Amino acid sequence: MNQYLMAAPGTRQISGDDKIFGINKSAHDMSKIIGPENVVNATIGALLDDEGKLMVLPSIVEAYKSLSPSEIAEYAPIAGVPSFLTNVKTAVFGQYIPNGYIEAIATPGGTGAIHNTIQNYSLSKDTILTTDWFWGPYKTISDELGRNLQTFTMFDENKKLNISAFETETKALLKKQSHLVILFNAPAHNPTGFTPDDKEWDVLMDVLKKEAKNTEKKITLFVDAAYIDFAGDPDTSRKFFTKFSNLPENILVIVAFSMSKGYTLYGMRSGAMVCITPNKAIAEEFKTINMYSNRATWSNGTRPAMSILSRIFENTDLYKKVAQERADFKSVLDKRAQAFLESSKKCGLELCPYESGFFITIPCENAEAIGQELQKEAIFIVPIGKGLRFAVSAVSQDKCKIVPEKIASLIKNL
Ligand SMILES: Cc1ncc(COP(=O)(O)O)c(C=O)c1O
């Protein structure tokens, strides 16, 4: 049956209601009946306190309240407020600024950066490459823009980054296409919590450099760093950015910055795309073409969020306050993840390699059926094809401790 009533047909595959929000609603419905203390709602990709309320950095709210009316309400320039565009480079790279031409463009969250990158650095009907565990909107955005999304197997048998699968798929696509966009979510990958180590980054970049020897090919590595502020040590977790220094000019790196998680401004829709290239003209083109796409889609970004970022990076006391509050939030997250990891180890529940971040993934067969069965035990978790995604960001430490045993026993018995 044709599901389009008025809308023009296209390459989009419209799948109806959002699955995660559907499971979340079921969890809330059950909470009303048996009480929230008896329900595990591990669906939401936001940091919630033990009572299920959103954790918002108090200093960010204070900074918002101190903005002048025009800092809140005025249109931002299409590319973003100039001070935001300067400060966002520090917010992304910290002290690890790669060598090359670096330019930034404001986007509505990391999502906007994904949209512009696919739109401008791949051709219509091209295939985009990502890991086989990936954030669902990668597919939605590719579909919407008339691109295919293909995956490579993310982990090898030692639970390390599967470089040989990455190399095989990269090579195969570059045989067919002149342009290749690779969406790579790191560090603290959603949904697994994986972070490549130093060597894995080196080998990944070596693969791309080898492919780039064919100068007719144009490779864009999109590093989705949405969770960087919850990925280990705030300083050293940024060290990998120096790997993007002095690349061949047909490798463009674009880093996605998001104010959703690290600044707890999920609903403000603010972020940026930041490019690194050895070629000045490519950096200039990056600004022009992505400003054009901003204009053609959402126009300007959110002014108050940009003003807040500038305030933070231009005021040492505020910066320190945000860093301390964030460290406190992160320690809540780390304790929950630790509890989940320890319990999983005890009961032999297999997990994808988790380092840090909002989610832990349990690879398993029959994920849908197990997800359904868990709901009968008041555990709401998201089946994602080859596994189950558990949001440690949204579940108390006590609950994180008890859930693995229940999942392990269902996997054994189903
Ligand atoms: C992997 C990943 N990338 C990017 C984003 C972008 O988020 P936003 O558009 O809110 O910045 C998210 C948010 O959940 C995410 O999980």
C-alpha cells in the first residue's frame, strides 16, 4: 500500500513513529501504574538524575539568564556569531589544534553538521559509509538527501576496531564513486561507548591516506564528536585531533560539535561543523558552501546558545565552574556504567567494548523478542537490530547493577 497521501514520492523510506520515543512512552505508562521506582527506563539519550529528571548544568542556566535581550533574540549571522566561531575551535580541540586551515560554521546541533556534510561532500545517489552499530538518524538523513547508507563491521574478534572491514568497504566504494563521506562517531560512540585508541586512529588514517593517493578521489572523514565532553579525561580525550594535521588535500576532515550533551542544551539546537584541510581554498569553499546550505534549510542558528558558549570561553571563572559541574555529572555517569560493566562481568553478559559515553550495547540475537520480554519485567531498553541499547545516562546506579543479570538470563532462555 502506498503510504503517501499527499507527499511526493521519493527515495525516502518513511517508517512511521519513532521507535525509541514509543518504548519511552510505554515505560512512562508503566511507571504510572507500578511507580517509577519499579521501572527501568533505559531508552533516553540524555543524562537524567536518579528520579528521571533532566540534569542541566546550573552555570549554563545562570549564563543564559545573564544574557542581554539582543544576545537572546537577535538573528545570528548565517555562518554563526563570529565570537562563537572562534571559541568553538577551542571547545572542540582544546590544546590539540591540528595543523591546517580550520574553519567553523554554526549548525543546529551535530545533526545539522551531518546534514550539510552529506549534502555538500557526496553526490546524489552516492553511498555513505559508517559503522554497523550507528545512530539511526545517519540513515534518516542519508535517505532524505537521496543517498544510500552502507556499513562496515565495526569490531573484530578481539573487540578492536575492524580495520580490515573498514579498508575493504572504503576501497570498494571508492572504486565506484569519486566522492566518499565516512560518518565516524568517536569518541564515546553511540550506541556502544567505544573509543578508538591511538593506534586504531593511526591505522584508520593510514587507510585513508593510501586511498587518497588516487587524487581523483575525494574523501570526507566526518568525525562525530557529539559525546566528547563525556569521553574520559577532558584534555587527553582530544589528543587524537592532531592526527588530522598535514593531510593530503583530497582528505577533508569535518568535526561535528554539539551543545546538546556537553552543555546540556539539547533543546537549544546548537552546534557546529569544523573543517581541517591543508588547502586554504578548500577551507574557504567549506565556509561558502555550508553557509549556503544553512541559508537553504534552517537559515540562522540559535543566537543565545552561541552567546553562552562565547561567555564560557571568555570568562575563566565561568569556564572553571562549567568544567567542575560537568566533571560531577560525568562521575554520576561513570559510576552507573561501572556498575553495569561489573554486574555484566559477574553474570557473563557479553557487551560491545565500552569506554565511556551514554550507552552500553549488548550484542544478541532476537533483540526484538528479548526487548519485549524485558518490558514484562518493567525494563525498557531499545532493540537495535543486532543487539540492545541500554542508556546508562538515564538509569540509576542501583538499577544499573541489577539489570545485566536479568538480560543475561533472558538471552540464555529465549
Ligand atoms: C551519535 C550522535 N551524533 C550526533 C548527535 C547530535 O545531536 P544534536 O543534533 O542534538 O547535537 C547525537 C544526539 O543524540 C548522537 O547521538
